[in-house]
Amino acid sequence: MNKIGFNVLAWSANMSDELKPILDRLKKIGYDGAEFFVGSPDEAAYKNIGNYCREIGLEVTTVSVLSPEENLISADAAVRQKGLEKIKWTIDRSHDLGSQVLCGPIHSAFATFSKAAPQEAEYERSAEMLHQAGDYAAQAGILLTPEALNRFECYLCNTMEQLGHLLGKVNHPNVKAMFDTHHANMEEKKMGDAIRSIGPRLAHFHISENDRGTPGSGHVPWDETFAALAEINYQGWLTIEGFTRNDPDFANAIGVWRQFSEPWDMAENGFAHIKKMMAKHGL
């Protein structure tokens, strides 16, 4: 069955007790789970929040990124190894949280460019590291789902065609695909075609409006999106990822310069929107 999640980055990228009342309210709205950004160095906090999620009956998924010093497609083997170690650390913290899925653009460094189109050697380097990461994730019972991003944040994987090409090289049962409607709205010709093309590998899905505001308030073709998900018989998370300026450091890092929607508007109206679309399209 499909489960509905909400990414708490709408409030904070930090891991602390301040998230607990937010998690309580998400549970009350009806969410099946919460998604957390793994980046905070406070390792004990991950177990604390993970235990709290178990107590209130919220499941967990996680998301992370790599820095230029951790770039899996670097020609420098030491940089690639540092990236693999970062992914392993992120898997460990995800395990502390009780996460089922670790998603994000973990195939290459975020917003790091070479001034050239992606090269086959870069796909090969990324695939080699992701295969090793898949072995490590399997031991933790966590599925890795690399994400295609828009051209302003990544160049290795902008489309499902590119992501599928990479995953074919990874060739690991614990490394599947993630789809994000915000990025696809910019990079894909047709949302439905893109979903169907990645369908056999699709394991995680972000519900994100074109401006990262409340799902259903913009111009993402939601009927086409949910119809395609139903057609491929998608079984997995439908997780809202919307951004705000509530955490200025994180917002500045990803280029969020205005408030698209208030977090609880995203959470409440976004949840209703997903339920409506699921019912309409038989998901």
C-alpha cells in the first residue's frame, strides 16, 4: 500500500526535541511517516527522535546530500571514498532513526558543476560507489533511492532517462529510483511518460509543487501524475517535500529566498490533496 509522509525540512534541518510537537501534529493529521534530513552532527539526537517516532507510531524516511569534498563522480579516488564514507555515516544515522528509505541526490555532489555535460566515466564512478553503498545499506535494512535534480542543482542526473542509465550501471537490488515532481516539472517533457519510464525501478516519490509550496496550489499536472502512478501500480511513499525560510541556514544553502507557503498549510492542505488524488485514481 502507499503511505503518506511529510518532510520536516519545512521547519528545520536540525535534529532536536523541538521537532517532537511537530511530529505529534503530523500524526494527528493522519500522516504515516515523517522524513528527516540527515546532516546534524549530534548522533545521539537521531536515536532520540527515532525512539519518539516509534512511540507515537510514525514511520521514518530520510534524505541527504553530498558536498563537493564528497563527490562520488570526482576523478580523485580519495574524494570518492570520502563520499562513500559520508553515505555510510548517513545510513548509520538513518538506521538510528528507524528509516526505511534514504533518498536524495547521493549520486554526486549538490550544486557542483564541471562546466561540461556528464561524462560516461562519471556515471561509472558514481555507480561503483553506489553499489558499495547498496551493500552497506542492505545490512541496515535501508533502501537507497538516488534522486534526479533540476539543472541548477545537478548535472549528472536531471531526468529519469539519466537516472535509469545510472541505476543500470549500479545494478544493485538495494539501490532504486526516486522521483520528485518539482524537479520533473522543469526537466521532463511529460510527467506521466517520465513516471512510466522509471516505473520498474521506482521506490520513493516526492510530492512537490512547482514552487515548493502547498501541493495542489500550483501547476504540476497532478491528475497526470497520479494516473501514471496508478498505471505502474506504484507501491511506496508519497512524501511531501516543501521548503520555507523557517531554517535560514538551510534555506540559504538551497536558494529559498521567499516563503512559498506556511508549513502547516503545506501539511494540512497537502495531505488532503494527496488523499483526494489517491481516491480519484485508485491508489
